[in-house]
Amino acid sequence: MRTLSIFNSLTRTVEKFEPLNPPLVTYYSCGPTVYSRQHLGNMRSYLFADTLKRALEFDGFTVRHVMNITDVGHMTSDADAGEDKVEMAAHAEGRSPQELAARYTQAFLGDLEQLNVEPAEVYCRATDHITDMIGLIGRIIERGYAYVAPSGVYFDVVRYRACGRSVAEAKGSGRPGRLSRQRLEEQHSAQRLEHAPDKRSPHDFALWVLNQPRHLMQWDSPWGRGYPGWHVECSAMAMKYLGETIDLHSGGIDHIPIHHENEIAQSESATGKPFARYFVHNAFLVGSEGAKISKSAGRFPVLDDLVAAGINPLAFRLFCFAAKYRSELGFSLDALKAAERNLYYLWGFTKVARPEQPDAPFARDYYERFAEALNDDLNTPRALAAALELVAEAYRRSDLRVWQTLTALDRVMGLRLEAQLNYVRASRLPDDIQALVDRRTRARAERNFELADQLRQELVARGYEVRDRRDGSSSYAPRWS
Ligand code: AMP
Ligand code: ZN
């Protein structure tokens, strides 16, 4: 079996990835807070998680992937202060928190589908796991790392840092955080800490919030009616579905100093065992050029904005794949269009591919190059170069027998090459495209030209040209052929 090397934020080194019970890998990645559409920055995080999972599958592992859907308890500040994001947005939109969360969960899953992200084995909603969270909080209290105050149950950060497993390291406010390597004073200096008067220390964070009568979503608990904090949901759900020690945990780098630090503290103080063996983090998508295509300036675009601009969602997938996950990535339309050209270059190969023949021997080198790059801390730009050069070499040699290799690589790249081949072979539109065409035909018959235009844009974004004739008929052909 090949071995992936990956940068482990816990040790800050690139390590060989060795799960506890191969070939199984238990994997938890932090999911969305469903109070608004997830933007393209968020999507980078989910695409990274998907590529990591596909890379492990490429290496022969079986990945059990769990992702949370946060629908309660995530406050407007990661450090517990402010209002619950879901409740605040529900109020602003005049809906119930449940309606709002259901709506944005649907939108989120739809975005993942468009980006060809493999569904997680488990998507778990925070509000479905209140009992598990209450159980975990009880264990933390029993072990002396949490206390009950009138405004809530708090995790005793100072005691944990001072008395945790490595007491010898305790100095001042205790051990530095495992992930951020910061002492408490540094960790929180950048933030204004909302100091509930009954917290023992401003660094303590809420496991369970009490006495907030205006909060709509509330549950009974041994400590009174209230609702859970955000961090505790990830610990409770990760352990419920994956066990007390999981192999792999991921999220964006913004989660290092608070959210993941707190997840580790809660979980390890409850179990006395290591929580996650590898923590991996993706860098941010940045830049403002995207503002040009966003509906309101200052907001990071969402996937629908790209579709409205005629850009294939899979071009965004390829754009992220073409960058290293640990490097900040600047968003630009030019770069996206370049990614789209590469996408259509690979799709175009389906017209000449030889799927029924075994591959020519030269393909093997490119497979090896791809695998080696991928396993080298997910060097996806180098892996992509190997895939593109494989196709270029096939054209150069006029020997087009590389399909088995290309589709093996596409199981990681996720560009739906097989679906395009089926389209070319059957000379009929893929089902999802045909469904859009049917809806557009209906819209035109009903003279709903606004909807028809919107559907045209969607078709263009999926790579299809639309031609409307004078007689009212239309034809649809792939732009990449
Ligand atoms: P949130 O809904 O804020 O909890 O974010 C969901 C995921 O997106 C988390 O893993 C974040 O770390 C990640 N994330 C947020 N903004 C960006 C960004 N600009 N680039 C990459 N990842 C991001
Ligand atoms: Zn989390």
C-alpha cells in the first residue's frame, strides 16, 4: 500500500500517515454553520477534505468520513460572545431557526453535489445530538474540568492547561495550546473576551448556556434548560461516530487557535486519551476580484455567482486542485477561466479516448508521477501536471490508449470524465443536463423568459452551448467538443 505523507498541525511536521486500524481511516472534518450560503472560501475547505479523502482511497484505505452540520450554538464570535448565528439570521429573514437551517443545509448539499464532492458517510446535525453532548459535558464535569455557574456550564481552561496530562510543562497560565502553541494570554489577546461575571476566567468557554430566555432552541439538561456551545458538538459527534481516538481531523486554519484547541481540550479531559492523531488544515481562499461577480460588494462569492457568470462549478474544483492546500490562494476570474480551459481539455479527450483497450506502456510513468506527487503532502499542482501531460503525450504519440490511467487519476481529481465519455458515446445529453433542457423548454413554452435565461446560464456553466432558432426550437451542444 502506498503511504501518504501529510503535514500534521499537532507536530508541525510532515509525517507518514498511519491509521490505527488500517485499511480503515476514521475522519472527521468540520462542516458548515447553516445560517447563510457557504461562500467559495468555505468550499475550498470542503474540496480540500474531499481531495484528502479521495487520496486516501487512491492509496487503498477505506475512509469513514463524518461531517457536522451546525444548527445551534455557534456564536458570532468563536470565543462564545455575541448571539447565536442561526437564531440571529432566522430573525432577520423572518423564519424559524429550523426552517432557516433546513434551507441552508439543502443549499450546502446541493453545492457539494455540483462540485462532485463525495458524500460523507455521516452528516450529523447538532440539534439531533443534544443527548450525546449532555453526556460528554457530564463526563467533563465528573473529571473536574468543568463547573456549573448561573450563566452556563464552563470548561475550566486554566485548570486543564495546568493539570492536563503533562503537568511538568505547566508554567504561568499552564501549557501552551497543543495546536496553536500559544499561551492563553497570547491566544486570546487578539480578541475582546466577553467576560460573563460568573466565569472563573475569561478564557473559559461555554459547554452549555443557561438562562437565555430569548433563545428559541432550548433543551432540558441536568443543569437547567439551555443549549450547547459550538465546540462541544464536534467532540461529541466525532466520538459518537468514530470512537474516542480518531485518525484524522481537518478544517480551515482559522480553527486552529480556538475551535480545534477547545475540541482537543474537551475530548481529552473527558476520555484521558488522545482525541485525533492527525490534525490537518487548509489555508484560505483570499482576494477581492471575486467581488466583481458577487451580488453585493464585500461579500465573498458563492457557487451560484460562478454559475451566473457562466463558469463551470468543476472549474472551481480544478482551480483549487491546482494549488497547494497549505498555500493561500488568490481568487481571480482569469485563474478560474484557465482552470476551465484545462477542464475542457480533459473532457475533450473523451471524443478520441480508447476505453475498450488496455493502456499503452508509457501511461504507467504518468500514473507513478501522479501518485508520488499526491502522496507528497498532497502536492496536487504537480499531480495535475502529470494528468495533463499524460493526455498531451497521448496526442503527441498519436497513441490514445491511456483511458484506464486517466480515469484512475480522475477518481482523485473528481472531474466527471466517465460521465462525459458516456455522453460522447451515447450521443445523448447526460441526465442532469437533459433535466435542465426540459425545464428550459417548459419555461419557454410558458413564456417565462427570466427562468429560461437563468437555465441557459446554468447550461453554459455546465459546459453546454445553447442556440435558439427563429422557429422556436433550440439546440444544445457541448462547448468543449
Ligand atoms: P464556518 O461555516 O465559518 O464554520 O466555516 C466552514 C469551513 O470553512 C471551516 O472549516 C472554515 O475553516 C473554512 N473557511 C472559512 N473561510 C475560508 C476561506 N476564506 N478559505 C478557506 N476556508 C475557509
Ligand atoms: Zn468542528
